[in-house]
Amino acid sequence: MATTRHMTRHVSGGKTIMETLKDGFDYGQNPDKTRNGDLVMSYECDPRTADAEFLLSKAKYKAITGREQKREKDVLYYHQRQAFPPGEVDAETALKISYETALRWTKGNHAFFVVSHIDRPHPHCHIYYNSTSLDCSRKFRDFLGSAMAFRRLSDRVCLEKSLSIVERPKLHSKGKYKHYGQWVEGKKPPTFQERLTAQIDACLAEGPGSFDDFLRMMAAAGFEHKYGRGGVLSFRNPAQGQERFTRLRADTLGVGYGPEDIRAVIEQGAPHVPRPRRANLQHERPAARLGLVIDIQARMRQGKGPAYEQWAKIHNLKQMAAALQYLQENGIAEYSQLAEKATKAADRFHTLEWQIKSIDSDMQTNAELRAAVADYAKTRPVFDGYKAAKYSGKYLAEHRGDIDTHRAARATFTRLLNGGKLPRMDALKNEYGKLAAEKKAANRDYKQANDGSGVGVNVHICKAAD
């Protein structure tokens, strides 16, 4: 995954707003870094005139809303950065990934442009988006944890693209995440042989039905193959910059990675022992391909068309990325751990569901009682007059509405109080207020549990992958 950074940009000291915008954007669009502007993409703005467009939107915002922040506190634009490991993606692919990330982050409500820089060994992109919305009616407000939220979105997008995992350990002094240069310092990039064995491990873990299925899975992961002299099978991954094929031989990859070893695992169920990895390559675990949430083939047999198939593939990919991200963030390595966590989450979910239903029932009872108490008090003089008239038919005819209402109120007391004492209206109101507060708290917990109900989805996904 890419390392990320989320930054706010204010007016620079001694400069105008226009100068601040131009300086920042000129840095991003440096021709030497963007291959003469080829590595630039934009949304609802022209990168060449973005400084003027962003400035104009702020003038419109002031005219529409009448609001204006202090000059030194106003956020002119937001600047985000994504950096990828060397050799995993090229500059063009990194640009597309960052563009998609920016579009999902802004939800299409803010103009932005993205640049991909080639001045470093690792591909990295810069995102510049306007703090003012496209309709100039509101502004993007930085919130507590926005940097973490951007990192999680970036992780999700990268997982959907089946990119490797880049852990970002915290610095010991201030507890902040390391930027890419600090992260990669002292770490040797993985070799092509290490990447190949890691992918073979991942494919075998999925349990291919045949050797041909194994080759197709490798191809889907970007590894093309050929048979050389003597029928020796070789792989390479052009997307990772690999030019020469790597042969599947013990003296090249180690024991257990020859074609005959792989066939034994697939066809005879022989155990596969993954090759030990260097300590600083533990972050390179390939993202596991999990079972699909939607059975696409079944839907296609039911008559679904190509458009549905494309949607379903994207949907499944996002679901798998969400599941994998959950596993990684919660340190879950085995299905039993996930099942246990899902069971606890489900129990809590159902407990809260029952609690909310119980509170709803109590609130309904309280509301009925309050209505009955009000009706009883309002119609009691009329009913007392009815009794004083010795239940006269003429009196009943003249006051039937109030008398029926009074009787209905008394029936409600009998049904709900079971002979208990008639409650006071102020006590009922206080009780209702407490119930409303309890329901609000329970709903908040329920929503959190429901947001985490993806655990249940992850269980089914991962179970399918077992």
C-alpha cells in the first residue's frame, strides 16, 4: 500500500493568496518531475489555471454565504501525498490510483488535480484539492483523524488493486508515522525471486483445482510464463520491471518451488512449506484473494448481462478489500480468531437490538399512558356529571364523545397498569426523557456494532477461502 500524508495549506507569510496558490501548484506541476506535464490528471479544473480558479471560487463563496475567515486561518487548499514501493507500480499507474483516491475522498464535490512525480526511486503522487466546494456553498473542514481517514481510504484503494502491504511503524520519539523515506531507510527492496515465491505461496494457499488453474491465477496476478529448454517453466512480471524470466528450480527459488513440487501440492495434497522471508520483507505479504460475495457465474447463468458482470466484479473486489483491511487492522491471522471475534460481535449486536426494542416498547407504553392521563383528566368532570345524572341516556347522548374518551382512558389504565396506582403526568414525562436518553445511547452503540458487522461478512468471505 502507499504511505500517505494529509496537509492543509494557508497563505504564506509575505505573499498574496494568488502567489501562495501559484507557488504550490508550480512545484507540483514541475515539467521535470511530471514528464513535461504528461503525468497530470484533473477533475473539474484546468491544472494550468487552477490557482485562478480556486481563488475565484473563494470569492464566489464569500458572495453566496457572506462568510469570510481570517486571512491567516483560511485553508486555501489541501495537499495530499501517496508514495508507493519501488517497482510495484509505474508512474502512470500510481497517477490513476491517486486520482481514484482523490475522487473518492472528495466525493466529487471539490475540484482537484493530481500529479505523479518521477524524481525519486519510488513512484509518488501529489493531490491538490480546493477547500471550497464546486457550488461554492461550503468548504471542506478538516476533522479529527482526517489524516488517518485518508490513510485508510488509500489502503482500501490499494487493496482493491491487489498491491502489497507497506506497514508504517511509528517513530519512537513522538509516536508519528514515518514518511516513505524513513520507512524505506535501511530496507533492501524485494528481489524478483522473492516476489515470485511470495505469489506462488499466495496462489497455492487458495487451493487451485489443477496446474492450469495455478497458471491462470499467476497470470491474473501479473506473472506471465513460458517453457524454455528442456521444458523448464519460468515466470516474470513485466509490471514490476522484470525483464528476464525466473526459472522454477530448486537452485533458483529453493526447495518446494519446482513444477513437480507445485503439482504434488495441487494434485496430491502434499504440504507446501513457504520459503522463509527476510525480516524486513514481512510487509510484502501479498493480499490474499478471498471468496467472492456474489456468485458471478451463477448470476450470469440466470441471464445477467455484461454490465452486471462488470459491476459485480468491482463490488466483490471492494468487499474483499474491506475484509482484508479489517483482518490486518485487527491482527487476525487465523479463521478461528475471526470466528470468535464475529461471535462476540454478533452477540453484542443482538443484545443491543433487543435492548432497543425493549426501550421502544417502554416508550410506547409511556406515551399511551401520558395520552390516557391527559384524556382522563380532561373528561373526568363530564363523566362525574354523567354519574350524578344517574347515567341518564339523554346526558349520554349529549356528551357521548367525552364519555367514550374517558372510558377508553380507563381501559388503557386497566390494560397497562394491571391495577397499579395511576401515575402522575410529571413522573411519566421524566421517565420518557430517561428512556429517550437510554435509546439514544443504545442506538449509538448499535450503529457502531452495525458498522463493525462487516466482521460477519468477513467470516463468510474468509470461510469460503479456507
